[in-house]
Amino acid sequence: MDHKRIGRRYLVTAGLFFVLAGLSALAMRTQLARPDARLLSPRSTTSCSRCTARR
């Protein structure tokens, strides 16, 4: 495989994960904006917070 193709795939993958992380952060912020928000289920909220808080 050509090194240019590998680099392009790397950039596309990095961009995709950047967008997914941004959407996850937006969903969490929207969920936490108001106490009665029902954007995410409790299971989804826990899943999102575990993904961002791994150490």
C-alpha cells in the first residue's frame, strides 16, 4: 500500500473519531443542561461518561 493512502486513511479515521467525540460531548452537555432533560437514557449517560473518564 502506498504511504499516501495510509496517511489519508489515518487522517480520515482521526477526523471521524474527532467528530464522534464532539457529538458525544454535545449530547452530554445537552443532557446536563437541565435537570429534566431526557435526551439520553441513564444507560447511555453512564456509557458516555465512562468513555470520556477512562484512565
